[in-house]
Amino acid sequence: MMIGALDTPRRQVAEIDYALLWSVLILLFAGLVMVYSASIATAEGGRFTGHQPAYYLVRHGIFLCIGLVAAAVAFQVPLSLWQKNAPYLFMIGVVLLAIVLIPGIGRDVNGARRWLPLGFANLQPSELMKLFAALYAADYTVRKINVMHDLKQAFLPMFGAMAIVGMLLLKEPDFGAFVVIISISIGILFLGGLKARLFALLVIGLLIAFALLIIVSPYRRDRIFGFMDPWADAFGRGYQLSHSLIAFGRGELFGVGLGGSLEKLFYLPEAHTDFLLAVIAEELGFFGVLAVIGLFALVVQRAFAIGRQCVQLDRLYPALVAMGLGIWIGVQSFINMGVNMGLLPTKGLTLPLMSFGGSGILANCVAMAILLRVDWENRQLMRGGKL
């Protein structure tokens, strides 16, 4: 009876995971509204924006349209083609990360060189690298699946590739992107069968490396100490976090109302990018933040559910891609939320699918399209169809 119930005409109509699709669309369009709300004062008061209140709204809307078109195209690409080209995409990502460091080519903003100017917009290679890393790590794991227990054959080549990416990212510097990409790669290796002992050694080694990076870097030490007690220097290193916490406090349960934030009025830096969640907390309150967390949790849950379904269908590469994308969204959203709430040190990571940023929106939309494609291919196979 269970099989018959699943084979009803209504079930057969569903070609994709609508829970995943609607969660992603709600986050994207809620992000558009909140970016507008968070950026009005900055846009109106900025000289380079032409004092246009809708400056960031228009740009974010354009980025969103480009991202959705790119997602529609990416959805048409079979996973077999993504797997075939994963090493080349990874190499393209490495080249872009290297190019951005060349003086005169990469754009320097606030002491960080992370962008390639394209005239109408800036490309941030680290955002694309997150997607390329997920595709490549999944392909690498599938190719090495029979030797995943071997340190030399399975782990060291991937470690070398990630070390190159890490050095380039730390040169920018973009420590937040480095943490996300490493999390994606390690997570996929572990899910692909990396021995628990090797995984534990890897995690310990990374923790030691992160500690050394913090110790030898004065600005990272300042961020750690500022995170631990932002009120000790509320007008210096703890400025962003202290105003983020004020925004959360003002929002209480139901918020001050959409558009009513005071912290976005030149108090909270990067209100429409890294600290968008703080504006959501102030304007929509605890329940608004809870809704955002719930939507991200649903996206991650659906990614792993789709991955498990792939395993049942003996589709290892799509399974690892789906779970890798889930790790990406989960880790980055967790870090961004933790930073906004004062639970983690301040990092330059945006809230996926929501924050302002063309490269991030483009990469996120394509990633979600690939995830939906994985689910679509699963459904075709379960119905006895061909891909």
C-alpha cells in the first residue's frame, strides 16, 4: 500500500523538491527586501551612489535576476557533465584567486584584495571557489574511493590542493572563505569514507594551524579579543559587534517594524552585507530571526536528504555534491549568524542567499540549481526513466 500511495498521479506530477525550492526562493526575495531596508540610509548618504536610496536595491535585483538565469541554465546541465569538468573548474578557480592578488588587477577595499573589477560589477573569486571546491572534492573522493583509508594516496593530494587555495585566500586575506572551503572539502572526504583516525588528525592539525594564524597575526588577535568582550572597546575593535548586539536587543520578540531600524542609520557598518541578520533581528525581532534560521535548516536538511537518496540509488558523486552544498550553506550561515550574535569572532562572511553581493548570489543560485538537478535526476531514476 505504501508503494501504491507513493505512485499516485499527484506524486508523479512533482518533478522537483518544492520544499527546497520554496525555501530558497523565500530566502532570496526576503534578502532583497531586507537589503533594501538595510541600505537605504547608506545609499542616500553616499556620494558614489549618487544619493539614490534604491541604489543597492537595484543592483541586488539585477544580481538576483542574473543569478536566477544562471540557475535555470545550470539546472539543465547533467551531473555527469559537472563531474567531468570539476577538475577544470577547480583550476579556473585557483587561477582567479591568483589573478586577484596581482597589483593593478585585483581591487583593494579596506585593506583586502578580493575582487576583480569587471566594469559594471566586481567578481569575487572566493565565492565561486566554494562551488568549485564542492564539485572537485566530490569528484576526487569518487576517484579515490577504493583508497580512502590510505594517507598518502587519498589525503595528501587533496591536502596539497587545499593548501594552495588556503595560501591564496590568506594572502587576500579572506580567512572566512578559507574556513568554509576547508569545511566543504573535509566534510566531503569524511562522508566519502576517510578513516576516522585520519579525519581526527586532520581536524587537530587544522585547529593548531588556525591557532597559529591567530597568534602570529595582530589583526586576527584583535578580532578574537574584541569578540570576547566587545564592550571593552566599544568604539574600536568591538564597534561592529556592540552595535549588532544593540540591534538584537532593540528587536526583542517582534521587532520594531520593517524599515524601523536605527542601527542601519550609519551606526552598524556593513548592515546590508555581513550584518544583515542584525537588521533582521532589529526590524523583525526574535521570530523573524527564528524564521530565517528555520529556512536555512530546511535547506540543509533537504540537501542531506537528497544526498541519502542518491546513496540508495548508488549515485555516489551526486550524493557527495548534494551533501557538500548542504555543508557549505550550513557552515557559512552558521558562522554569519554566530558573528552577528556575538558567538563567534567577527569574520567577513555574508549570509548566503540573502546578503548583498553579486558573486555570492550568483554562486548560491547556481549551487541550489545543481542541488535541485540532483533531486530531479533521482526522481527520474525512481520512475524508471532515463537521465
